[in-house]
Amino acid sequence: MKLFIPGPIWCREEVLKEMARQPLGHRSKQFTAIFSGVLDKLKKVLGTTADVHVATSSGSGVWELAVRNCVRRRALVCQCGAFSEKWGDVAELNGREIVRLSVEPGRAIRGEMIANMLKKHDVDAVLYCHNETSTGVMNPIEEAAEVLRERPDVLFLVDAVSSLSGVEIDVDRLGIDICLASLQKAFGIPPGAAVFTASARAYERAASLKDRGYYFDLLAFRKNAEKGQTLVTPSIPHIYALNHQLDSMLAEGLPNRYARHRQMADVVREWARRHFAVFAEKGFESVTLTCLANTRNIDVGALNKELLSRHDCVISDGYGDLKGKTFRIAHMGDMQVSDMRQLLQWMDEILGLK
């Protein structure tokens, strides 16, 4: 089956074969060599000199890590859809106070909005969603970074779950303290692991907090990574797959990879505007998935039944309150422009579009 949903996405057979290899002892020299190489390659792919880490969890686990290690008392939550809202919920569940900056679904979080909230509220971190998967909005991260450069006391925590490795995010230049992503999105790997960066400021903040827990203790992540190890038993199949994918990304060339994602997005957006409408605010459309306003009131479930039975593929309905009102098409990972054109042709035939 080919998944054109925002995650998990379709994976190449070579990646799946990597995950079927026999495991190594996670304290063995062989594993240390592989894992150390993965961390080095991650730095190249993410274009950062900051530390990088791998967590055996979904990106939601790293939400909790970021909160427990980097939010001292109160955080500003930049809320523009279901997933950015959930990160704020996670902060509250971990005993932190939150202030929500909310916009209508489909709208972007602008820099001046953040600046205004920081003038009114005393916070020590900003929870920022770069690519809101539920609405297909890619927020202008450069604007947020510009605001936060003037506030060195406020940590910049970025959810790039569905954008990292599909678009360039200059972690160092933007001053990001934690930048996290799930592997089942643009990395093109089955779900079950996540990657994240950590700045010196993030470690300093973590050292000042006593309730970091065990599984997501950032300082313990650093201590073990320095030895080419993980804090706990990792999902070794995911390490194999990530090692393979990082080699593939570097072989493709990062500029080529980013250009391919932009080309796929252009193809889907052009089709969306011709037959429906793009849900995201103009100028802030995601590069890795498109959320379409269901202006024709099509039955997305019925469409998926036809796509599945005829072509062994599916797209995604809207998420949460947007179900039925929108639908989403992913274009990330190892998908190609030809894949997107083929999918849209099939949808034309099923929906009777010209």
C-alpha cells in the first residue's frame, strides 16, 4: 500500500529491509560505531553543530522532554491547530503554566503576534510548531527567531515533526534550543522513533531543573551520546533504518532533496486550487503536505475506498474538527513528483474531474 497521509508515510523496500536485520547488543562496540555514525550524519543532514539525539518514542515523547527539561515555570504556546494545541496540553499535564497564542485554523503565527504576547506575559520558553500537520500551515520560523533573538532568557522549542528533512531549517542560525521530528514523516521511516537537537542553553536550563524524570532526562541523553550510547535500550531497527536513510539523503544532496519537496508541493497545490482550495493562508502553505478545503463536499471515506480498491493507496481526511471539511495529501520523504501526478490522475478519474 502507498500511504499519501501525513504520517506514517510510504517507505521504500530498502528501508524496510534494514529494519528486518538481526539486532546488535546496544552496549556493543559494533552498535556504538553505527550509532556514533548516525549522530554525525544527523548533524550534516540537519546542518547543525548542536548536539543531536535519537529517542525511542514518537515526537510526542520529545514534546514531554522539551517541557520537562526546558520549561521552568511558564511557556507560551503558539497554537494554530490540533497538534500545537496538544503540545500545550502536554505542558499542563507536566505541571507547567501555559499562555496560549491562538489563531484560527488555517492561519499562520506571525512574529509580531509572539512579540506582543512576550510583552504581556512572563514566560521562560516558547513552544512553536513549525509545520502544523492538521491544517497544512508552515509557520514563518524566521519571524519567530527574529523576535526571540531579543529575548535570550526565553528558550525556543520547535516542533518540526512533519517538516524536518523535507525543508531546510537552519537550527544554529535561528537560535533553536530544541528542534524535534518524528521519523515516520519526512524521514520516510516506519513510526517508533524521533530525533531532536539540543543547544547549550537547553542543557543549562535542564541542569537547573530537578524534575526531569528518567526516560527523557536531557542531561542523561548527552552523557550517553558522548560515548556513542543511548540512555535506554533503543529501537535498534530504527537506528539501522535511520543510518540507511541518512546515507540516501546525503547521496541525493540536500539542495536536491528540498527542491524535490517544493516541486511535489507545487504540483499538489496547483491541482488543489484548480479543483478545490488550499486551506492554509496564502504564503504559508506547507511544503510537505497540503490541506485542501473540501469545497465540493466530497465523501473522503468513499474516495479512499476507491483509491484503496483500485490502486492500493489512500489519502487523509481532515483532522479533529476539520474532518469532512478538509482533506490532506502528503508529499514528503521518498515520494517523487511522478507519484503525486499519478495520485492526482487517479483522483481525477474517481471524482470525475477534468
